[in-house]
Amino acid sequence: MPIEVELRHIEKSFGSFQASRDVNLTVEKGRLIGLLGPSGSGKTTILRMIAGLETPDRGDILIGGRRVNDLAPGKRGIGFVFQNYALFRHQTVRENIAFGLKIQHVPKKKIQERVDTLVELIGLKDFDHRYPMQLSGGQRQRVAFARALAPEPELLLLDEPFAAIDAKVRKELRQWLRQTIHQLGITSIFVTHDQDEAVEVADDIIITHRGHVEQAGTPVEIYQHPRTPFVADFIGESVHVPDYTIFKGFANGTTEGAHEGIIRPEFLEIGRNDAELPMPLSAETGIVRGVYFRGNSAEIDIEVKGQRLKGLRSLEKPPLHEGDTAKVFIHRICSFAGGETAVLENRAKQENSVVI
């Protein structure tokens, strides 16, 4: 698939703060990309440099194979959706969408046709003469989306597009945005610090950390095969384990050096007794420290050998309560040995036998 966006050895500093450190990334044409990372990780700086709102100190930015470092934002073929919508308060939905086309001196008839198409696309045909303050947050964001699309850009950039919207509308808008972008086939990059948002919306995720790209790949690839300790710890709900060799099935492992790792909720199987687990002799005994309702399951906070772990338990099974003794089988652990990550399976599963 052709490359739509490419960053080569990008560096960017603001005073003594280095926002981007040797950033290299590629975005394939037609893909929806999530730039994901904690606050201050450099994701927004990357987006703004692609848009031309910031200039890199070093390196090259290519869009459609063309170096754009010295091009003004308006000449890059980009549509930009801001976090706070940035709609004109005293213009109607139609006027806001048409704004960029008027600046480009597009004929009135073509403007009307384009606006008609976009109003239909965003589902606001009956609201097109309203003003922004007469719309909900989700509707305003759709208008901002349509305004960015009006000039038919080659690339769409969105800066935390769901941040200013309440939770229920945000979920609906995520699904709508993904479906609409795929329908249009436009290459898109959005910034977020919400991993659930990135996993749900993006075709590919680029994780940033301390100014550089930590890992890029599909949500499934990144979740199942994290390449660095940061990614393993950042993606998913994880518990850090200083020494995983204390647990059955992982003692005297073959990995050298420190035995740090993480255990995710889905790595555990929790039973009230031995009979509920497939390999009871390989299970640990723990004390339930908390039970939390999570909609379709219960989250169990359980202490095993002085380590607090988290697991999920079906609501269809007999309930566990705080203070109960329970059994825990750890299927796998994500190891950080040697500064790299590796998923270790419990030896009881590997050998298809019990570990005492």
C-alpha cells in the first residue's frame, strides 16, 4: 500500500524541552492512525508539525511523497479538526462548513453542492441553519469534521477529537467517525491519550513516549506483542510484579537478569476452590481484598504471596467476597528481562502437566 505520510529523523525542541527525538514513522494511504501516549509524550507536537503549525528543527516531513517542511499549512492538502471545535459562533452550520471553500474562491454553486453533501454525511440536514450554541457537543464536532473535509483534503488530522464530549456521546461519535472515515477512504491521524479510544477507533496505533516513537502496529499486535516495558505497562490494565519467579510455573525461569514483569487481568483465572480450576496443583492461594462490579464481570482484587493482582470473574459463577480465600492460576506473565519484553507461559501449560 502507498505511503501517504512519512517522518524521517524529526527533532523538535521548545527551549530546553525536547518534544521530539529522532521520530521516524510512516502512515499508509487510507489508514486511520491513532497517535497515543501520556501527556508530554510528543504526540501533539508530531501532529502539529505534520500540519505545518510547528516547524521541525531537523528531519523531513513527506506527504504524498512530497517534502513539505517549507510549505505553508494551507498548501499541504490537510484538513485539521481542533479539540475545541473552533467553530465560528455567529455563522450557521452551513456557513461554517463553507468557510474554507469561500477562502479558496470556489464558485457559489459548487460550494452549495459540497455543503449539501457534507450536511447529509454528518446527519445534520435538519440543523443546517442553526448556530453552534444551538447544537450539542457531538453535533458541533461533526460540523468541525465536515468543515475540515470541505476542501477535499488528502489528509485529515484530528487533535483529541472526543475530549470535550460526554462519555455516552463520545462512544457513539467514535463509531461514527471510524465508519465515516473508512467510507471516505481518507488517510487520517488523530491524537489521544485514551487507550480505549485508540484501540476502538484506529486501524494502527503509534505509541509515543518521551518524544520518540515507542512502537507502531495494529491494536492487536501492540497489545499481544509489546516491544518495550513502557508499552507493556501502558497498554491494558496491568499490575507490576517485581519478581515473577515467586509464582508457580515461573520459578527458575530461563530468562537472565531481573525478573520484573506485568500481569494483566486476563492472564489470571480465579476460582473459589480447586475444583473450579483446570490445573489446581499449579494454582496459588490468595485472599480477596476487593470485588468491583464491571458490567459484564466482576473485577477481583486478590493478594497472592504479598502481591496484589487483579482478575476478572464471570457474574454467572458463584460470587466472591472481600476476605474470602480463593485459588488463582496464572496463565502467563509479560516479562521485562534484559530491557525487552516477552510473554511467558506457565510451565504447567507448556508441559501439559502440573507444577507442584
